[in-house]
Amino acid sequence: MVLQNDFKRQWELVQGSALEAVRRVGASGRYILGQEVESFEAALADFCGIRHTVGVGNGMDALEISLRCLGLKQGDKVLTTPLSAFATTLAILRSGGFPVFVDVDELGAIDLGQCRQLLERDNSIRFMVPVHLYGFPMSLPELGRLQQDFGLSIVEDCAQAIGASYAGAPVGTVGQAAATSFYPTKNLGAMGDGGAVLSNDATVAEKAKTLRDYGQSSHYAHVEIGLNSRLDEIQAALLHDAFLPYLSQWTDHRRRVACAYHDQIDHPNIQLLRPPSEMNPIWHLFPVRCGEGKRDSLLRHLRSCDIMTGIHYPRIIPDQVALAGKALSHTAVDPTIARRFANEELSLPIHPFLTDQEISTVIDACNKWKE
Ligand SMILES: Cc1ncc(COP(=O)(O)O)c(C=O)c1O
């Protein structure tokens, strides 16, 4: 079976350092907000090319905390994408924001041209949460121009894009804050939930530390209506010792898999997404598009060849039952392309433990698909 992720193979590789990390935390007698979280935050900041990181409970909280750090108030409009994990929009709603959707571009990212047009029409939009979807970094210079031209506060959703860069600049460095997730399937995944706020601004990082810990600035001094959203010492130690040291090597492997798929998958109805050369993606996923109404056939065919696939995402965010028909958000531009992704996208297996044999199995199966 060719899996979407292979955690058993990962465990084979990391178990020595993972068990040692757990032993160290156990022996320390400190399980919440101690040295492990601090060490991991420093190592992550270094890896991401950013000054500060703050470990939190999960990626969704990282987004909510980031928005609150940037001063989002109840009812503020937040420009965002209709094509992402629902958590992106949920975080906006939970922080009191009002999501405003435009469509996506041909790589599935929020359409920055449409953002500009909308911002020119509506000067009440002050916040934006773009998502570096699938591990493709969106244009950071263009994002920076929007930020400058419209005075935007931007939180980059880097949950799927840790380590990606655009023209040499790492994702997460244009927004005043960024958020990432350590959900186990992510490129840097923990053995449970986790996330982090990233920022070059020390004030943002300080406020994020306060918000993650009941809003206290010091013990029992509550200055904000905070959350309980702390990264555990155990998860921090695992991330630091067992996973982060492999991340570059794992990303290289993902890139090799993507290269092989690009070179060798050749089927008229399997459209591969090809990011331009300025983008250095980290291939969190390998999305392909098949013609309207053909995805089920491809999915079933690959399943019959023992290949597991995913769909990212089968329903766009504004059409989710929690939002549809309610006055909780606004769709400013009909998300035609996002809906096309929802109908046509299929994610092929891409992970650091795929063998050459498995890569060939996927390529052959794709090329032999009879619609
Ligand atoms: C793009 C994106 N944003 C946010 C999240 C939320 O992260 P978490 O599951 O850690 O809350 C995810 C993960 O599912 C994601 O893929």
C-alpha cells in the first residue's frame, strides 16, 4: 500500500531520539512552559529565518493569537481564501473577525490581483490572512506591496509551508505575524497537536506569550482575555530532537518525488501544478487536477493499485454548512476557480519515506489510468 503519510517508517527512524527526548522531559519534572519550549522556539526561529517564535497549542490557535496580537477587533473584516483547511477561517471567526473571500489563482492561492481590486473598492478592510497552500509560497513581493499600499495587517498562514521561500525570502517574513501547525501530517509534525506564532516584532511575540497563557503577563497578573494554548514540553522536545533535525532532508526528498512526478507523469487528463521558478515549494502536498467529473474515476483507479490519495479540499469554505446562508462572512468575488479545485483536485502521495519503487508505482498507475 502506498500511503499518504508513513508514520511507522518515521518512527523507525526517530525512535531513539524521540524516546530520549521524552526521558529528558520526564526526568526534568517540568511539563509545561519550560526549557524545552524555549529551546525549540529558538531552533525554529533559526530554521524559519525569523526573530521570534512562540509555541502554542495548535495551528488554529496560532492564527487566532496572531490576529489578536495585531489588534483585530470584533467585526473587523479579514480578507482570506475560500480554499484552505476550515481552521483558517475558523480562527478568524474565533478572534472576532469577519471573513471576506475572493477567488484563488491557478495554483490554489488567494488571487492577489482580486485582493488589490477589492481593497481599492473597500477601504474598511484592514486585515488579511493569506495561505501558502500545498507548500507553494505565494508572491511575497506582491503581498508586501498590498500591505504597504493599503496599510494591511497580515497574518501569513504557513501551516503547510514551513521552509518554503519565494525568490530567496522565507514565507512568514512579510506579514507582521505568521502561524504554523505541527499537526502530525505537516512537514514538521509533532506526535500530537502543536503550533507556533512567528514574527520579527518583539512586541507581537510578547503579546502572543501572554495570550497563550490565560492572558497573564506574570504569574496571576491577567492583562488580556487569553487562551490556554501552550505547546507541551514533551512535544517541544520531540520537535527539537527528533523531527526538526530531519526537516531539510525530508523536504529534499519531497522535492525529488515532485521532480519525478513532473518528469514522468504524462496523462492528458492529469494536470500537474507547476509553480514558477521564483517559488521554492516544500511540497506538503502534490495536488493534481483531473477534468470535471473525472476525479472519482482516478481516485478509484489509484485505490485499485493500492495507492492512497487525498482531496484538498472537497468543499470550499464559504459553502461549509457552518457558514453557508449565515451572515458570518462575505463572498466578495464568486470563487469559481476554488470550486473547480474542490471538484477536480486530487493529492498524490508525497512524503519523506516514499521509496523509488513506490514513486514508480504511482507514476505508472497514473499513466495507465483509463478514464
Ligand atoms: C492551511 C492550514 N491552516 C491552519 C491549520 C490548522 O492547524 P491545526 O490543525 O494545528 O489547528 C491547518 C491544519 O490543518 C492548515 O492546513
